[in-house]
Amino acid sequence: MTVERKGTFLFLSDHLGGGGAPISILNLAKALAGRGHEVTIAVLSDKVWHDIPEGVTVKTLPFQYANAWQKLRRFRLHAEKLDAWLRDEARTYDVVIANLYYAHRVVTHSSLAAQAWLCIRTDPTEALLGKRGSRAKAVRKIRKLYGGRRVIAISHGILASLAAHGATPGRGEVIHNIIDAEDIERRMHQDVEVNDYIVSVGRLGLRQKRYDRLLRAYKASGIAQKLVFVGEGELENAQALVRELGLESRVVFLGQKANPYPYIRHAELLVLASDYEGFGRVIAESLICGTPVVSTDCPSGPRDILTGELANYLVACDDEAALAEKIASAVAAPPRIDPSHYRGFSPRAIAERYEALL
């Protein structure tokens, strides 16, 4: 399907490697190109690990600083390289969207600064304030970078977090990630090697993802189903905690899976125990698979996805007893999932939101 008003879109990204944000950027580029728009992605590194959708142009613009002086000025120097490419191209773009923190820093020093939208795909306050160093300094960085600018957030909680730290955008839009239900439905029907289980899908990490919280709540829930982890990460530490809790016979670590959707579909429940998320796309993916979700009500994505009656399965981050109770109740009496819970994340719906920026 095409639209009458065709535009030119320029996306900037730190990289196109790994999952998460790069996949979301490519899904959006594919959707817009499929609707007749001209789409270019400028990658500020050599890291392009994914197939590029038909009709999408990719330009790599890496920059490697050579000394300490260049390191301090890396954003400005990289912006100069970006501007040189734009001059050589001798063209303009209707919509410019910078993705990820490094690209945000570079584009605000470039000739695109006034025009560009800064698309925030994870809560910058959580990411920056969670690092070592001065909290006041981190807040100043956030205010300087995002205050008064054009910002696209992938969840309402991200905009709320910016405002809470005095970084209110000049114009803010919430546009969620694309979740392609048709693609997931095609891929979710394989058999899996486990049965009678609940599942956690994602990076196995103590910081942010909080497998420790999930393991303790799982034990307290008293359910008979096994707990299956799909994803890579801090395996040895997680296994040590499993032994400490006496759960060796009930917890299974399957590692990374190229296609996680059958593991979600065959599960009784998916649980997300994070301290923070950008969007929490695995929640929407689980609903498409027909699997209910219990999640912490963390900043910033889950509340945008678990709406209506499904919001009853959001629990406070620090309330492990409530998490355990919700796990048990969702397994005993699963809530009804309706396509309306994820229809708004379709490629068409999200592409139309970006077309509105033309």
C-alpha cells in the first residue's frame, strides 16, 4: 500500500548490530519504504549486521578518534563528517530522526540540529543515572540534550521521566515500536523441547532485567510449572542463585534462541521483572502469541501495552510478594487476550504516525 504524500526520511543510528533498537529502526524503515517513501539510514559506525529491507538505502559514516583531544570533541568531529556527507549529497530530507544516545549527541552538533527528532528508545534518566558519577551531572546532560528539542519517545513513561528531571521537550510525541503480528504468527507454531512452564525471554542480567527478583517471586508463587529462561547473559550468577534457592530441578536455562516465539506460545505465562525498559516489546509479542503476561510496572513501557483488564497484572517493582501472587493467579485463571491489545503496534499504524510528521 502507498500513500499520496510521499516523503524523504533520514534515520541516524549509532549502529545496526544486535537486536532491540536496530531491529525496530529497520522494521520502521521497511514499513515506510513499503508505503512509497524514500528512506535512508545513516549509520555512525561500520556495524551493520542485518539484512537491509528492499527500498532502503544505508550509508555508513564511521568516526574513530585518534587521541585524547579528539575523544573530547568526538561528537562535534563526527557531526562535521555527517555534514560533509550531506553537502556531497546536495539534498534535503523531509523528516530526520536520530536514534540512540550517541546519534543524539552527534546530530545536535550538526546542521540537522534544528530539524531532527531525537527518538528515545530507552529511558535516558535510568541509563545515565544508573552509571557511576555525579547524579547532578547526569541530570544536566539530560536537560541540555533533550530540553526544548523535538523528541519522539517509544512510551509515555519516557516523556514523563524527562519532564520529572526538568528536560521537557519543545515538542514531544509518543510513537510506539512496530510489532508485526503477522510475522510472529507465522513463526510461533514450532514445537519446543519443554512443557508445562512459564517463561522469561530477554537478556539474563541482574541490572535492569532482575532475574533475582523473578527467581524469588517464582519460588514464593508456589506454582507447579517450571521456570524457563530464554536468553544469554549472566548464566553462572543466575545458576548460583538457583542453587541457593533450591530450585535446581525446576529452573531451565535454554540460552539464546533465533526464534523465541514458539517458547512464548507454549508457555502458560510470560513474566517480566525489570527495573526499567524502553518499551518492553516482548510483552506485546507474548500477547500476539496468546500468552498472558505479568510484569513489573517499571518505567517505562509495560503500562503502555498492558491496558484495560491486563493492567491488573502490573505490579510495583519492589513488591516481590505481589509479583508472586500475580504469577500464581495468572496461571490459575489466565486473562483473556484480544487483538485490540496489540493492533495499535502494527506496521501500518506506526508508519501512519511517522507520516504525520511530514
